Amino acid sequence: MTPKVYINGKLFDKPDAKVSVYDHGFLYGDGVFEGIRVYDGKVFRLAEHIDRLYDSARHIYLEIPMSRDQMTEAVISTVKANAKRDGYIRLVISRGAGYLGLDPRKTSDPQIIIIVDDITMYPPELYENGMEIVTASTIRNHPHALDPRIKSLNYLNNIMAKVEGAKAGALEALMLNHKGEVAECTGDNIFLVKRGVLKTPPTDAGILEGITRGAVIELARAADIPVAEMALTRHDVYTADECFLTGTAAEVIPVIKCDGRPIGTGKPGPITRQLRERFQKLARE
Ligand code: PXG
């Protein structure tokens, strides 16, 4: 079935789903987005995604011309129109079409776009065997430049790091912050396990506060696994017992090597496996 795309309250077949080349989302990356999963016909943690979307929009002075309830309804009805049991939702709010020039005041209505489609981030065997990452030389955006807590349409920072990873033969790249601490990967948050403690960088390390990250922290606490949100360095990654990444698209994926160094035994670890299983259960319950 051709995907049906929601644009400002109307559904369009994928080939007809178009926005203006004058849209500041296209011209400047001026806008915000969310990536959301549908499992068994149910949208995973939709309220959290909607809240993060509105927070991102608030930060960039973008007023979404729709209430959170209306947005929730629009997402659910677009999923229904696409008859999707399992899939991926890309919710995009762009600044809208305007004149050439940065000033957002010269734009008209923000465009509200909801795409419901599929996403495969990594080959399935990597979920069993683990993946390799490398540290990118491109650091994560300085929070005083563009706060990584904003899920903005400007992803060049992450794309540059992703390309570095790809050139080094890795499917994902580790990004440090301006202090040289571990921040996150280009589209996923990072977790380490050391002596039974689950560790992940805190929000003020300059990361996107991932919704999958939040779910995994909750699952760990419920399973009596101690969790520490703390500053981490590459030393912590190299000397960890286990490492995994979390994200809407990636879900929970083990990491077995970083910068050529095997992590722990060089195989996915037991806590990673346990949390991955618990996450899959949670997503489908
Ligand atoms: N960090 C960054 C920089 C991200 O972009 C995450 C962490 C994980 O957050 P969530 O809330 O998803 O657990 C992300 C999310 C894509 C794609 O199309 C990327 C993300 C999510 C969905 C799709 O590459 N990144």
C-alpha cells in the first residue's frame, strides 16, 4: 500500500505529499521532529514524544498551531489510515514557507507533517551478535550553540559524525561533548554496564533525552539493576563489561567493540540481553 502522508489535516498519497521549497525547514533546517514506533497497532509512548516535540518547538520559538490532544489524535488517525500494525512515524513540524532570509517572522504557517512508514536501522544479526562503533572527531553540538535536547530538523552535526563512522567501517559513531565526555551516538543514546551497575550520561552531558533511554532506565530500576546517570569518558567505554545503544529506530542494540577495542568479553552481555528482552516485552504489552 502506498503510504498516506498527513499534511496540515489532509492525507496525501506519498508521491503527492509535498511542501514548498521556500519552507524554512528545507532552506535552513528550521523546525523540529519526532521519530516514533508503532508496535502491534499501538503507538509507543506517544504522550512522551508529543511532550518532547512541543518542548523542542517552544525552545526554537515555534508555535505549533494545534493542541497536544489534537496532535495526538492526528497521529493516531494517520496510523489508522495507513493500517499499520508495526511501523515508524515521522512527525515533522517545519517553520513554513517564507521569504529568503533567516527571520522566522517572515514565514507563514508551520507545516505539520505525519509520515507513517517502516524503518530498519541495523541488520538483524547485529542485534544478536553486537555492533562495532568508533569515536567521531566531530563533537556533539555545544549546548550553548544548539542544545542537543532540541530534536531539530538540523541534524548535520550528527550526520557528519555518522559519515566519519561509515568511513571507518562502523554503522554508528560515538560522539563526545565539548568537555571530551561521552555524550551519545548519532541517533541513539549509550549505556555501559560496569560491575553490575548500569551507567549512562546525564542530560547535562549534552544529549537528546531519549524516550527509549527513559524506558530502559525504568526497566532496569524495576529489575533492581542499579542505575547511575553520570559523566563518562572513553576510558569507561573501553573498560566497560557491557555496552548497548538505545533509540526509537535502533531499539536496544549491543555494542561489542569501540575504536577497535573489544568491550568486556567481546560478546553481548547478560544485562544487555535482559534489558533488550524486557524492552521488547514492554513495547508489545
Ligand atoms: N540521540 C539522538 C541524537 C537521536 O536522534 C536518540 C538519541 C534516541 O532517542 P529516542 O527518543 O528515539 O529513544 C535519537 C533518536 C532516524 C531516527 O531516522 C533517529 C532517531 C529516532 C528515530 C529515527 O535516523 N533518533
